[in-house]
Amino acid sequence: MTAYVIRRLFYTLPIVAGVLLLTFVLFSLVGGDISLEIAGKNASQETIDEIRHEYGLDKPLFLSWDSQFVNHFKNALVFDFGRARDREPVIDKIKRGIAPSLSITVPMFFGIVFISVSLALMVAFVRGSAWDSFTLFICVAGMSIPYLSFILFGQYFFAYKWGFFPIYYTPGLSLYEYAALPVLIGIVTGIGSNLRFYRTVMLDEMKSDYVRTAFAKGLSTRKVLFKHVLKNAMIPIITRVVLAIPYLFLGSLLLERFFGIPGLGYLMIEAIGSRDYFIINAMTYISAILFVLFNLITDICYALVDPRVSLD
């Protein structure tokens, strides 16, 4: 397995390099010189030159060891993303936004996985019944309603009308107070698609011969479902679960924006609105690294849960 991991890590190098090249082309070549935007309309040439020097825009694009292209790669390797438009280091903004984002996305993630997998096992067991049809109807209905509608409904009724939760984030709120309603909304909106997927996976396993044999031997329903069916359905479950983990670090764009939570999702929305390419570039690069690493972790998990999978 060690040789496989090392080989996969080497494979990630051209992928990450491709992402860096793409971001450089988009934000440096296509985006152009943004010093005029940062300086403002009535800025003097001296001020513009100072800004270009501060952000390294006065250096040649390619043909130099100290060019913008080479510095783009060198700085990314040490996670030095420069300064945002408000002059604050980008890495400081990202560090400050990680905790608020994870306080929302992590409980959402575990809540969705636990509820969806548990319900999928039960629904697959009673397939074709009224409960199965009702669950599918609720899932499709939940998937058909726009995500934004759930946010507005929760804010208006649970926060504004009934006062169960705060409407908007303020610095003095505790973690439970500002994260409870966004987490609840995220779980409700995420169960539909996940439950349908896990139900399909469980149904494929329920039709297998080993399930009929287990019931014929007199094993209890609970033991068959949780010890045999769930265990053999772990490959697609791991694929969906592990590949969703990188997105936890990116926050929830809509939830953070509408609730005013200063996480990475809110930071990304603000960066797009203000054309802050430095933040967008940093978030894109970090997302690419996380996605590649968790792809590797997914393959390793395959070998751990299924003895038929070998990485040697």
C-alpha cells in the first residue's frame, strides 16, 4: 500500500500544477492589471505604481526567475497568497473563517450521513410498502423545492415569527445560537438526495443471495441490516461520504451569506462580488489539494473495508 500511496501522490503533482497554471491564466492574463481598480478613479500614477509593486504586478509575466508566473507557483507551495484588496493577508482571512464554517458544515455532514443511512436501511427493508412510497415522495418533494426557499422559510418562521433562533449572526452569540438553525436547514435540505442514493445502494444489497441465506438461518433483522447489508454497501457509501469532506472546509455559501456567518463561504461570496482574485485564487488552490488528497483517502478506505480490494 505504501508504494501505491507514494505513486498516487506523484500523480497529484501535475494536477495541482494544472490548477495553478489555470488560475494564473484566468486571474493574471485574462483578468489583467487590477491596480487601477484597487487604487480608485482619481489615484495618481505614483499610487498606482506603488500598488503594482506591492502586488508584484510590475514584474515580467514569464521570462524571468522572478516573474509573476514563477512567483505564483512558489508562493502557492508555501501557502503565501499575498494580500487581499483590503491589504490583509489572505491566509489570515482563511484561518479566521475556518472555525465558523466547520461549526456549520461538520454537524450538517454527520447529521445527514447518520439520518440518511439509517433511514435508507429501514426503507430498503420495507420496499414497496406505503412507508417506502411516502419516503420517496418526501425526498422528491424536498429535492424539488429550491434551497433558498428553505432558508427564507426558516428565517421567517423559526427566527423572526417564533423567535426560536437569532435571525442574523452577531459576535456575542454562542456557537449553538448562531449555528443551530443553519445546521437544521442544511440537514433537512440534504436528506432527500442522500436518502434516495443510499436507498438504491441498500436495495441492490437486499436482493443478494447472502441476505436471503442470513434470514433463512434465523438471524434477526437488525443483525442482517447493520452487520451484513451495511457492511457490504460500504464502497459506494465511502465514495459519497469521503469525497464530500473537502467541501466542509469551503463552508456553505448560501447559509453563511443569508445568516451573516463570517466563514469561508461568506468570504468567497464577498471575494466574487468585489473581484478579489487573490482570495478566489487561494480558495481554488486549497480546494484542488483537498479534493486530490481525499480521492486518495477514498481508495485507501476501499482496501480497509473490502478485502477483495488490493492496493499492492
